[in-house]
Amino acid sequence: MSKNNSVYNELVKIVKFRFAKELQCTDIELKSLYHAKNIVSQQTGFLLNVDGYCIKFITPRHFIDGFISFLNKSIERQKDEYDRLQNIKNEFIDEMSLETAIKSQYMVVYKQEQLLQKFLEFKEGLKHSTKN
């Protein structure tokens, strides 16, 4: 968890957007963050590895768009897993363990949807701030 925290702290310095509270209980792990420079163009950017998914970004807006895309895919996968668990309910011997897994999966979907909503609201705020 401390690696997740250190990646998060560095990411917040770059994108100037906090989302630690919403990140809790989402099963999302910020694994690594790289700073890269294109030797030819001299342009610098960042690469965030989150759960095996790479988000490349140069600006905070690029990060927001990339993370929203990641969240949409992750939520879809989590919902598929929730549906799978619901469908095996009748076949499962240990109903208590299955119910716990279903509730846990539901909570992950719920928390990821909350995180997605925060990012969408922040993105909308960015649109309005650039118009003024």
C-alpha cells in the first residue's frame, strides 16, 4: 500500500488533483509512474502503470481522459465479474463465502463508479475554467 501511496503522491504533484478518498476500496493499484523525454522532440511526458494498464499523458487533462478510459474498462470488467458471481450462486457449495464475494464485488463496482464520477466532474470543471 505504501508504494501505491508514493505513486499517488507524485501523481498529485503533477496533475494537481486529489482523489485518495475515492480511490480507497476500489481494488485499483497505482503501480508505477515514469517521467520520460522524447529525445528527438524534447517533449517530456509521463507513464502511469495502473493495474497493468498504461496511461500516457503530458498534461493533467491527458491524464484525466486516460484515467476515465481506464475506469470505464475496469468498471465493465468488475460488473462482468459481479454477474458471473451472481450466475454461479446456485452451483456454489459455500453460500456464505459466495455472498461475501458478491457483496465485495458490488462494493468495488460502486467505489469505482464514484471515482469515475469525481473524474468526470473534474473534467467538466476543466472545460469551464478554460472558457473563462
